[in-house]
Amino acid sequence: MTPVTTTEFHKLKKRGIISEMAVQETAIWNMTQYMNLRGHQDCDRILLTRDIRQNAPYDILGYAVTGLFHRGFTIEVKSAKNGGRYRTFFAELVQIGSLSYSEYLLHPPTYMVYVDIETDIHFWYDGQIFVDAVKAHWADRVYNWRGTAAGVRFDITSDEFGFMWAVNQSRSSMDIFSTRQDEIQMMMQVDKPTPSHKKCDGLPDLTSLDVV
């Protein structure tokens, strides 16, 4: 297993924060994406916020608004370095260091979004379908290149994994970084709790060390 250094950890965290901001912006500013969400949620308008609990098991909280009524939904964001070179993404099942399940498996989001940071394209999936498919492919799990996580590789536009649509990011990650630096730096200082989930419905009990 190749350890993640402090510098690398901070780079990954910053990349994740920028990806979350990109999804939030694009979902509102990209008219195609906005209409996709409105249609899927069957509502008059969409609101999104990243002002959530520090221990929330998702990255973005959304509201589908119709008249005086609103309905909440959640979005989990994953960053991927694909660039169109590969036909698959990696979905994490188990974090090897803590031998624990990824939190999205216990709390399926309404939507799972993969941000290809090389092409600035966002790939949206139905969260519950995605989680069910990841669990169903437990037997096909592989390690990521660092050996820090076990998970499954899936075709980017797989119906089985709930693929819904792909949209172009509203503005570049560099633009987001340059205009929201203060917000990014503030979020970099927030230490989110890292729960260790040994049990997950439909998957083996990780208290047994020979499971993974």
C-alpha cells in the first residue's frame, strides 16, 4: 500500500472541494443540467447548498421547490482523473487503512456525481441504483492503484449503475479556485469526522480481518 503524504492529502482535499463547488455551480448555471434536475425532481425550481452539517454523509443538499412546498435531496461528489482515456470509473467499497465501508453505501445519496477533472465533464447517476450495483459487484472488487481502497470498476455510462446524463462544467476549475479562494481555504481547515463503519446491509461484516 502506498501511503498518502500530508501534501498529497491536502491536494486531494482541495480537489474534492473544488469539484463539489463545480457541481453546485453547474447544476444551477448550466441550463441543460438545471432542466434535467427540474424534470427529474418534477418541480418548479431547484436550490442547492453546501452549508451542511460537518458530519453530513453527503456533499450537497438540494431542494426541489414547487410553490410553497419543498422536498430535499442529496448529492455525493467524486473526483476522477479520466480524461476520456478509460471507459470506467472506480467506485470505492472499503477504505483499507481503517477497514471500513465508504459512508455513501450506508447513506445512499439521491444522486452520485463523478467529476472528470481533466475534461470538466460531470457524470450523474441515480444514487440508490448506483449503491445497489456497487454492492452487487462485491465479488468483482479490485484495489485502487495505491492499494488504499477496494472497490469496483464500472462502465461510465452503465445503466446498471444508474447513469442518467453527462454535462459540461459551467466554468473551469481554475476559475473556481481563483474566485473562491477564501471559501476554499476556510473549508480546507475544517476537519470532518471519519466514521468507521464495519457493517453495511448486503455486505460482509468487516470485523473479520480476512474479508477484504
